[in-house]
Amino acid sequence: MKQSVLIIDDEHRFRELLARVIGLEGFEVFQAKNVREGFKILEKEPISVVVTDVKLPDGNGLEVLERIKKEYPLIEVIVITAFGTIQDGVNAMKQGAFDYITKGDEDDHIHVVVERAVEKAQMQSRLKHLEQRVESQYSFRNIIGESKAIREAKQMAQKVAGSDMSVLLQGETGTGKELFAQAVHQASPRKNGPFVALNCSAFPKDLLESELFGYKKGAFTGADQSKKGILEEADTGTLFLDEIGEMDPGLQAKLLRFLENKTFTKLGDTKQQSVDIRIIAATNKKLKKAAENGDFRDDLYYRLAGFTIEIPPLRKRKEDIPILANFFLKRVNNRVKEIDENALHLLEEYPWKGNIRELKNVIERAAVLAEGDRITVDLLPPELQKEYESGGHSASNTLKEVERSHIKRVLDDVDGNKTKAANILEIGTSTLYRKIEEYGL
């Protein structure tokens, strides 16, 4: 696709000459004799570069530059004038002009300046497109679900995103804690800074320390060159510490010291460094209980848990399962169009110990196996069907077994809250207590 250049100049002969020169370089050229005509063209055409004279019948080229930078920030502007002064050139560059050219002196290489300006405009456009893709991929809109549990978690995360508070995300493996962390970063004032993730359970203690703080050349055997740590990599952005509950107690103390003054020392170094980062931590443990039991430093826990968000497991947001399943199906396969009603019912009843990650894998597997345009029960993993049958849906189960299984599942879903369970089961609380005793739950 040809890149477009707009020339705004009231001198007809100069404008025509410039249009021919620029057109010979392969650009599509539009012409305007005044500011009003120029902005009419900008409204309709995808212009990459504007070449504007300083003196115009209905305005000033520097005012044109200022307005373009406000309304069309991705367009590059070259300012030309017959009577150039150093001060005008300085003012133009301060306002964001790509270049400032004096007529007559630099006519022979203006096409080179235009080429460079077009290249920069294209690069800016690609960068903006990439930023929009990243924002779309990691925004709160990408956290799928309409259940009350997930809506409450998203609302909490959106409220804290604009601040600089530490955030602790608690939830089972596979619930989407990293997706929440990325969404908080993307909605924060730090979104243009880096988002750096470190899984604390993936490294042994010594290696995790060097990953976190970095090291100087010669700090240990094999350290033949200095290495930046994750803290440096995340400067001005967000550091996501996944599975923080698995961190070694000695390293927890060092992390706490960093959080208190935002300074650290590389391994093998004596000089302190400071960075400006926000910490988001995640764990699949009940970290408060771990701190109370002495399995995690309580002072570090209170530093990290400035704002705690519980990410609900999939079994507590069953109404989201069809939405998520169809979302994964559309993303992975264009040939398979739908999920059979019986298969969908099976998915809704399954306890999903691996949560969203497990559901995603099941849908992707079924889509690969499908020969038609729908996912049927026989395409789901055997263990899923077995789990469903053992949950009280086998034809050989007695009515009492089915009732016991159903009551147990409801109690599990509400964390043992008898009042909530009775409301869901549509029975009295006293009846529920009697059933619990009768079935030994």
C-alpha cells in the first residue's frame, strides 16, 4: 500500500514542483493551498507525513503542527519556510516537528527527509498496533466470565490497578492468576514499563537468588560475566512473583529488605542499587495461615498482602464453564462449531481440579479428535466421564446415593456454609443438618 504525503502551501508553483518530486519516489501526494483544505484531506485520507509552509493565508504552520500532533499523533510533520530563523526551527522541533527546512537551501534533498519521515510514521503506526494488541490480549476484557465470583474479583483488581499498592493474588493452580496480574499492570500507570514474571517454585534457592538480584562477574564459579537480575529488568514496571509461598525463608528475608527500601545488592557486589517497581505476588496456598503456622514470614506476608484478591476456582463459577468452553473452542478451531448438549452438561458437572487450564486442555484435545463439526461426549477424556459417574450420575446408583452426592457437592461449593447450601437445595436448615448427620457428611 502506497504511503500518503500531504503538502500544505499557498505557492502554487512550489507546491506542484514539490508534489512531482515526492511523487517520483513512489508516494501518493495530496495538495492543499490553505489550512482549511489541509484538514479536510486529513479527515478523509490516511496521511503519513504532512509538509507545511509556516506562512499560510488562514493560519500558521506552527499552529498546524500543534493541531496535527494533538488530533493525529502518529503523523510526522515537516515544516518549511522561505525565511528561516533559528528560533522558528527550535520552536518547531520542540512542538514535535520531524524536521525544519528553509526553501531554496534544501530543495534538492527534501525527498530524502520525506522518506525518513514516512519510515518513522510507519514504525510509530506498527508500534501503536502492537501496543493495542498487547492491551487487548492482557486487558480485563480478556478475563472471561459472567459469574458473581469472577465479577467481584475483576472489580477488586480494577480498583487497585490505578494505585501502586502491592497485590496478593490467591487461588488454586490454573485459575488465571497471571492473567489477572497482567491485566492489573496493563490498567496501571506503569503499563508502558515492563511486566516481568518469575515463578518462585521453578528454581532452587541459590539460582532463584541470582535470578532475582543478578550477580557480578566472578561472584561464583561459572559467573564469567555480570548478569542483570529480574529486579533490574522490571524497573519502572511490574514484577510478578508467582508461587511466592514456595520461596526459601532466607530469600524471603532479602526480599523483605528490598520491599522496605527498594534497594538491593547484586551477588558478589558491594554497591547498592535502587529500582522503581510494583510487586504483584501470587500463591495457591492460604498464605495467611502459612504465616500463622510459621511456614512463611509473617512480616513479608503483611508487606505483600496490601491488597488481597481471591481468584475463584472453576467449580465455584459453574455458569462460566459453557462461556469459557466455547471461547476456547473458537480460539483453537474454525472447523468444530459447537459443543453437544450432553458434553456441555458433563463439563458443567466436572469438579475441574486443574481449573481453567484443565478445561482449556480438554477442549483443545476434543477439537483435535473431532471428525465432525461438534464436540460430543465420547471425545471427552475417560477420567472426566468416570468422575461424573462416580459423582452420583451412574444409572446403578440408588436415590440415597444420588442425594448424598448432590448435597456433598453443594456443601463443597459453598465451603460448608449450611445456610447458603440450604437455600441452594431449597430445603430448611434443620432438614439439611438432619441429612448431613444421616449421610455422615
